[in-house]
Amino acid sequence: MIRIAAVDDERHVLERFAGLVSEVKELELCGLFRTGRQLLSYVKEHPLDAVFLDIEMPGVNGLQLAGQILDLNENIDIVFVTAFNQYAVEAFEVQAIDYIMKPLTEERLEKTVKRLLKTKSKVNRPGKPFIQCFGGFEVFQGGKALTWKNSKAKEVLAFLVHKEGIPVNWEKISDAVWPDYNSEKAQTNFHATTYLLRKRLAEAGLAQILENGRGNYRIKKDQVDCDLYQLEELFRTGQINSKENFRLFEQLEKKGYMDGSGYAWAYSKAAELDEMCKRTIEKLKNIK
């Protein structure tokens, strides 16, 4: 199934679009939106394969919206559906996969679906990444660790993982990552770094793991697998007292939380988790 959404400021156009899509078994319609802002909010939180965009709309037009969507997730295919043909060159400059003249017909939609299926078959869309916190912070996608050109972008992500999905504003992030900077310099560095972080995640097809709203940032725990979250789930559910978990806790205790990363903000939690693992190991020894 190809997950799609559409934006058009005219309700009747969206209703007609929904009717056409309902007859296409390869398409899953995830959302219909009257504004680009509504779509962008959706893209930040949900995976999509393609978006169908009107071009001439109040506020942000479809061409500008396409660029903003690709900044969030470059793997989303762009399809323009418009009553105007003069934007074709600009449309393909943003690498649109198709440019459809209104009114959209069943036959024309079928051609677009074939294009979408063709591009989808070429792209290995990633699943959940695995985030390692014990033994040094790393993000693994398809078994390979992501490379980072900017170490602070990596640290900001590590800090958000460390906060376990709790929304954090820029001041708290800056206090942790740039503790010696004044407010103005910290804010400048923060905005530059979060831009690079979002760009890197989008390049890896992982834009959906990070949420930004009302000045707060958070990691979306349901979009990742993480050794820290797995460990805390064991404690939360009371499933730690088993022989099978003895080796797990031994390995985690030896590796250490964020070990070798040099993140001062992680030291307190590292000591706490180390002590928890040691106590658990002693308990498990008694039932071996």
C-alpha cells in the first residue's frame, strides 16, 4: 500500500479526490487537508509515501509547501494537481514525480499510481531505527550506524532520547549541550544544530522520530527501538527476575550508559542505571 495525503483549499476537490482514491486498492488515503500547515503537522508525526498538492492556495503555495515537506522527509514523493500549467518547470525543479492538470480523472490517477509503485519499488524505505545508549550513543539503521558530520547534532538527539519522549524547550537543551555559552550564543548554536539534525534524519528517512511543536522537541518513543527503553520496560513490567535476563544486565553494566560519549548531562543517570544493573545482577545470581 502507498500511504498518501492531499492538500487543496477547495473542499469539493478533496471530496472528489477521496472518491477516486477509494477505488484504487494500491492507495491508502491517510489524510485530506485544507492548508499546508495542517499537512506539515501530520508529516511530522506520521509516515507518508506521497502527497498530492494543489499549487495556488492562500498562504504558502504548493511549490513552497513541497520544499518544506522534503525538508522533513526527502523520501516523500510529490504529486502536483493544479488547474494551471505554467508551474510545470518549477514543479520538476523540486523533483515532483508527476504534474496533473485538473480535473483529476480515474485514468490519469492510474498513471500516477504506476509511477509511485515504480519509485517505491526502488526505494528501501527504512523501518524503525535501533538507538543504542549503552556502550556509547549510536543510531543504527539497517544494521549500520549513522554517520554524523556534526557531533552536536548527534548530541542533541542523544539528549532527547535521554529525556525519553518528554517535550523539552530550546533553553533546557542548550543548558545541557552548551552549558558554558551565554543565552544569545546558545540560541544561535541551537537553531543551527537542530536544522542539521533534522536534515540528517531526513536524509536517513528518519524524520518521523523527532517531533517539534510550540517550541518543544521530543523523541517519539513509538518510532524507535532503544536499549534504554527496553531496559526500563523490563523494570516497569517486573520481568527482570529471570535467568534469561542475567546476561543482559551483565552486558549493560559493563558497557555503561552513554559510555565514552563525554556527555556530562548523562553522568547522573549513568550512575543510577549502573547501580540498578548491579543490584539486579546480584538478585539474579540467587536464582541461577
